[in-house]
Amino acid sequence: MNDLLETEKPQDNAALLRRCKASAALVYERVYRLCYRTGLQTARLARACKKRTLRPLSRRLRALFYKRVTPHITTVKTDSARFLSGFSLAGERLAAAWRRHPLLVVPQALLLPFLAIRRHRKALVSLANLAAPVAAAFVLLLTVQYWTSRTFGLVLEVDGRTLGYISNETVYENAANLAVERVINTDSSFRLEQSPKLTLAVVPKDGMLDETALCDEILRTSGDSIAQASGLYINGKFEGSVDSRSELDGMLNGILQSYITADGQRASFVQSAEVVDGLYPISSLVTTEDLKARLTSPAVVEKAVEVQAGDTLGGIARANHMTLDELRELNPAVRNTDMVTIGQSLVVQREQPYLQVQIAQTLTYTETVAFTTEKVQDKTKYLGYEKVKTAGKNGVRQVTAEVVTVDGVEQSRTVLSAKVTQEPVTQVVVVGAKTYSAGTTAGDGKATGRFIWPVPGYTNIYSPYGYRWGKLHAGIDISQNGIKGAAIVAADGGRVVEANSTSSWGQGYGYYVVIDHGGGYRTRYAHCGKITVKVGQKVAQGQLIGYVGNTGNSQGYHLHFEVLVNGSSTNPVPYLKKK
């Protein structure tokens, strides 16, 4: 029986394989026929579309082309033949006249143009209709090119005298204001009482006057005594003019050099100082000494300063060489108080030269490169465990920077290059990664004699141990962004002696836990949102005992942590720092 089964099984497989091949061949054949028929029908449809649409359309286009264009072609051919025959006929006429008498050629030649016009009248009219638009477009192009290449401007006339050409009226207005600015003495006889006349015209391409040149022309026609001089402008404001450009340049350079105190320093003016040569009223001329005294004299300016941490009203007043009363007079908001807040803006008065000078110098110095801290997890230690394995060390970096100061106050510092001369050493800290799940009883209650951080991952102390508002704050408040619901772990092993999970007030502590570690040491964990241990339960160091909440006398999510020694509260921070 077994032999029979073993011999029949291969036969059945072979038959099945043959049937599968036959089925596959049949499916392939039918799919091929379907694709063939689909392609055939598509080709027939394309031929039908071409026959019914493209061919009739092409015939219509050809017919339209021949209908519209053929007459013109025929006309051109006919006119060309008539022109050729006309030339032949004219030659014959001239030859016949020469044979009769050579003098007859002249009247015959004069008569030929009139005969040609009468013979080819229609052709000439068609040619004129075709050439007229082309000629008009060409003439228009030449006209546009001619006028666009011309320079248009305004001819300026004052009291019947042409002063020159300007581009627009604004140039004259600015030039007139500039002429007035050049007069700094109130007793000057200069008066700008001109009635300008502006006329649009084509002007020379290089004949336009700018504001400075036009100012000189206005002064020439003013009737006032003028002279060639050099004027000084500070931030666009005219300060005075001197008759010597070299003395003015030397005075400005002397002011800059007086601020240079070391080699490599570069001095420049904070404001824009521009010297303009031109015509100036004699009444506006001053000496370089008077002009220097005006530029270097102190000017009292008001400036806004922002209150920084540690600033006081008295300190701000002293830093700006002011009395406290003067500072309060400028700031009504602090007139009756001595309190200022960080970020508050105050107005102060400060003396500074009328023309300020900034000093730029390239400095090379060293600065500290802070080391980084790398934390390595140790799964054999509980959460909150930290120990420095490798102490970090700061590095040293050599920096070359461009420093700009004004009146001794640094304005900017641009680092040009920086090179680390001593690499910092990374600090390696081993941290605990071992945790207990909620409700576990794995803790043996044995104390290690060292406290770990009670809220792993949240180390910010926003309220320390000590007196506040006349009352002792018997612990530390740990709070940080995202601390809501964070895990609270036992700072050390011990036994739970208090666990309030029923009263949300809990004597002001809310939900809280007290653990006895032996030796007179206890820890309290207050304002919990939920606690996971009960009285009498033994817990190990790092074991989960609750979650951060906002119960009891609390103004936000945080953990209030206390360390009690023989029943008396003490600062928890030194105990948490013990290794």
C-alpha cells in the first residue's frame, strides 16, 4: 500500500503541472488576442479620424491658400512680364528713333517715363500701397531714435540771466537751500530773493548742473560778497567755511590723532564729516580755531538706558555723572520711589563731544573655553545617584578681534580669528539609572547614609531654605518647566512613618510622605499629586514614592523637600551634595 502511494504521488504532480501549463497558455493566448484586437481597433479608429478630419481640413487649407494667394502670384507674374516687355518696347523705340535721326532719341527718352507710367499704372499703384506702410514705419523709427537720443532739461533763468541747465525743479530748490545754509552769521547781507524761470528745452548732454555747481551760480548772482572757500558739513548740516582747504583737513586730522593713545589704533568720526569746495559768502567764513572749538565742545544729550540686574537709582546716576535729583527729574515714574525693575528704561543725560570719534583696533587675547559634561548611566545605581568620574578642565582659546570704542565705551567686537591653544577636558559624570516601579515592596529599608536627588531630571531650586516674609522656610522647593507629574523617589532607604493620601490640605503640606532613615534622620516630601507608599512600608534608595503635584498650601507644581535631624529642620542642600 505504501509503495502504491509512493508511486502514484509523482504521477499526480506531473498531471497537475501539465494542467497548470495548459491553463497558463490559454490565459496568455486570450490576453494576447485581447491586446491584438484592442491595438487593431485603435489603429482603425486613428485612420478613420485622419480620413474624416485631417484630410478634409488640409484640403480646405490648401484651397483657401490657393484662393487667396494664387491671384497675387498671378498678378506679380503678369506685372513682371509687362515690365520686361516694356523695357523691350522702350529699347525698340529708342533704336527706331536713332535710325531716323540721332537727335530724335532725346524727346523719345523724355517721353518714355510718361508712357511707362500709363502702361504700368495699376502695378505702380499696388507697389505704392505696399511700400507706403514700410516707408512710414521707417520714418517713425528714425524720428523716435532721433528724439530719444536728445537730452531734455530745464533752462534756468534768474533776472533775465541764464544760469544753466538742470534736470528738474528739485535741483534748484536744494541748491537754493544749500546757498542759504552757507550763511551762518545773522547779520549777513545775503538775501535769496530770486524769481527763477524754468523752460523745457533740449540741452547739451554734458551741460547739466548739479546742486553744488548751481549753488555757486546762485551765489554769484546774489549781489553778496563771495569767495572761494571750503565748507564743512556734519551729517549734512553746514557748520562753517574756511578759506584754506589744507588748514581744514589738518584740523580734522588733528582731532582724530588726539584720540589715538597706542600703536595700531585707527580713529574715525562717528558722524559724517564732508568738506565741500565752492563759493561761500564772506560773512560765513570762520577761522579753523573757532570751528575746532565748536566741534570739540561738549554737548549734553539724552539717552535711554535699560536697568540691569543689581542696578540702583544711585548707581545709574553716578555712572552717568548725574545727581539723583537730576535723574528723577528726567524720569517722573521714579520721582517718588527708589525701586527700579530689571528691563525698565530710564532717560539719562550725558555729555559728549559735538563731533564724536570712534577708535578701532585689532586686539589679540586669550579666553576660557568651558568644558562640557558627559553623563554615563549606571544601571546598578538608583536614580538620583551622581558621581564625577573624570573632572572637567577648561580650555584656552586665542582670539583676534576688531574692537570699536566711542568715548571709552565698547560699541562692537568682531572676531577675526580664533584658535584653541589648549583643548578642554570633558567632565564625565556617572548617574544612576536603576528605578523601582510604583507600589513595589522590593525595598529593604536599609539606609546608605547618603541622600540622592528626590526628583530625577529636575534640579532647579526656585525657593531655597531660609527665612522669607519673616517665617522660616524649612526646606527647598524644586520646580522646573514640565515638572508636573514627575516621579518622586526616596532620597535614601528607610521606613515610611507618615503618608497622607486622603486630605488634600494635609496641614498645608497637601499629600506628603515622611521617611525615617534611622540615626535621627528623616525626610519629608510635600505637595505631592499622588503617593504610592503607605505607613510602615520599607523603601530603598531611589524607589518611587509619589508624583509631583500642587496640593496643600502651594502656588504651583513643585516638590517641597525637607531634611530633619533629631526632629529639627536643616538645610537639605549640603546633604544632597554628599557623595
